[in-house]
Amino acid sequence: MTSLPVLPLSPDAPGRRPALPPRHLADLDLAGRQALLAELGEPAFRAKQLSTHYFGRLVRDPAQMTDLPAASRDRLAESLMPRLLTPVRELACDGGATRKALWRLHDGSLVESVLMGYPDRVTVCISSQAGCGMACPFCATGQAGLTRNLSTAEIVDQAVYLAGVAASGAVTGSPPRLSHVVFMGMGEPLANYSRVVDAVRRLCTPAPEGLGFRNAM
């Protein structure tokens, strides 16, 4: 029997040290967000305000964060909610019930997410790695190899963004609230174990600290 090539399960692709993505509030628990805000000279309660906008209201635009001082909104959003995912292409099929998103990350890596609507639920399929090191012969992603692991926030941000798409009513014939998250996009989740576990915590922790899901797998 011929053995299949498998790349090492290193934190990131061998032979390179990828630049880390910008720090984001989704990388931190609530205490970590409060500590970061203290470093910025802001009161600790701003952590709950920013978390409510991001996780509770699915808001990213500083202009809509009217409970924050106008002079601080842009600085706080830039410090705790930097852009992690830039949409490259979004496709809709199945009469609008399925939406596929291609994202460009800060270093040019590409990952995909899929939003799938059903009459009783809305599920998002998210990526945990850019590429994959498993080299499964039936999978184009695996054949391309591993570029790097995603950060906790890069994983979470896919779900938060697409939760906003669902909330807008764009998923035809489905409830407006995202209800399920699956790690079946790019990558092998257990090869990025610590960040995936942190992402699950952010997704399942009740708002405003997290997104408040009961179904993440």
C-alpha cells in the first residue's frame, strides 16, 4: 500500500514565519479586552460596549457606535476591531439559500466560508486554516498544502460576518438568526487545536462576551 504524504502538524507552514494578523477583540476574553483598553487609557466598561457592538449587534462601523465618545470611536475600532477579512467574491445559489464567500486575509492568503439556509435553521461552514496539510487525495485544498493556521479572531470573524448576512434577511426562506457553526471549510481543525478551541469559546459564550451559540462543531 502506498502511503499518502502528510505535512507536519506545525503551528504554521514549515519554512516560513508568517506575519501575525492584527490583534482583535475576538482574540481575547472579556478580561483581556478590559486589560487592553486600560493600556489605551480607556475605562474597562468600554470592553463591554465594543463587545456588544461586535457580537451582540453585529456592528463594525464606528459611526454606528453612538454610545462611544465621538472622538474615540475610530481609534477604538481600529485598536480592537481591525479588518481581518476582505471580501473577494460572494456567490449565491439555490435561489439565495446558499452563499459562498471568498476572503483575502492580511497577508494575501485566501480562505472560504459558506452560509447555508434551511427552513428551520441557518448554518455557517468556516475555515480554520489557509490551505491544509493533510494531503487527502480527494481534496483540492489538501493537495495545495498548508499556508498557515488562522488566528482565533480570523476564525470567529467569518461567523460574525455571515451572522450579519443572515440577520439582514439575505438567506432566502430561512430564519434570520445564525444557528449552527461547523468547521468544515479549509483546513483540519484539530491541526490548529488551541485557536479553534478559543474560537469555539468565543462562539458559544453568551453575548456580549461572545456570539452565544449552542451549536458549534
